[in-house]
Amino acid sequence: MSGIPLDCLVGEWTKWGKRDKDGKITRTRDVTRYNLNGGNKCPTLEQTQLVTVDCEVTQWTQWTAPDEGGNRRRSRAILDAPLNGGKSCPPLADNDKVQMDCLVGEWTKWSKRDTNGKITRTRDVKRHALNGGKKCPELEQTQLISVNCEVTQWTEWTSPDEGGNRMRSRVILQHPKNGGNNCPALTDKDKVQMDCLVGEWTKWSKRDTNGKITRTRDVKRHALNGGRKCPELEQIQLSMFFNYFRKSMGSHYRYF
């Protein structure tokens, strides 16, 4: 004799499983009793779905250092590719132009002073401004330096002229510029003390009727500018025969 038909009995669906690499998820249920005696067969025991998967990407990397043209770059990678009609991936690379200011080197040392008293220093451009960066500052500076007059040492004194005047001079090495000190005097005059200059004594003269002999000397140059005055220009001698004249004639007479 045939039994009572019993339908297949199944349990509850499990939770949906994790999405596989194709974007498919699955859930299942178990058979708690198979059908008997012509009862209804078991319904489906597994279900699958294709899930729409949007593209997922990482965070942006840090910007790279700018190149010589001011260009920098950052990137990101795909974590999940889009599946089943999901959103496409955004750009994975990003380029940017960085404002780069002009970059200059150190100032050179000040140059030597030119003939106009100007000194100059410069600096080089290491990088020109890019992408709207600040333009280069001044690359040259000049200054006007006060230049004082410079003169040579004094020359030797000239030989004194007949009036005892002598002179020395100096010349300009550097004219004053830009408010520098003016030149000092270029000539210097002086009066030299010059003693009286006399010639040699003449020979003694013949004795005159009074027994006197005489000799003289000439003035070659009179004393100048406080120099020593001329010594005696005449000398007289008396013979012993005329010795009685000594007291009356003065001590500058000599006798024999």
C-alpha cells in the first residue's frame, strides 16, 4: 500500500556570501526532509546574484617634487575594478603645474671702484619664474663711493734762488669724486736762511806812507731771511814803527 505523499522541506536561507571576483554573491539552504511518496520535490537550494561593483581606488599619493618646468604628479591605484555595470574608475594620475618663484644666487663681492667711483655687484639666476611665480629681483647693484683726492709725496726742495726762495710740488693721483675730500695744495714755497757769503781775502797791499797794509774780500751774497750777517770785509795791519796809532785806530788793527 502506498504511503502519504510528503513534500520536500528546506531550511532558511543563509546570509548572502561575500562577493567573488566576478561580482557574484551566493546563498544556500539545506534540505530538512526530502519528498516522499510523490510529494513535491525540493525547491532550489542555491541562489546567486550579480552585484553592481563600482570602481574603488586608493587615496592619492603625495605630490612628486616639481621638475625643472614646475610639473608635479600624483597617482592612485585600483582597489576594485568595476563589475556588472558599476561606475568606471576615475583618473589614476593627476598632473599639476606649481608656481615657482625666481631663484637667484648669492651676491658677488663688490667690484673694484671704476674711474667714476662706482662699484658693482651681481648675482645669477638659478631658476627663472615659472607658472606665475615671483619674478626675479634685481640682479645688479651699484653704489657711488666718495673718492678722496690722492696726491703724490712732495718732491725734493728745489735749490734756493738768489732770494733764498725754494719750492717743492706734488701731483694729483686721484681727483675727488662724489663728495670726496678736495685736493690739498700742490705747491709749497719756503724762504731759506742764507748766511752772508764772502770771497777769499786779497793779497796784502803794499805798505802806505803810514806803515799800513790792507787786504779785503768781496760780498758774494748778502745775508737773507735771518741768515748770519757778513763778517769783516777789510783787515789792516800796522808796523811797530806806527804802534802808537794802535789805541786810537781800534782793536781790529793788527801790528808787527
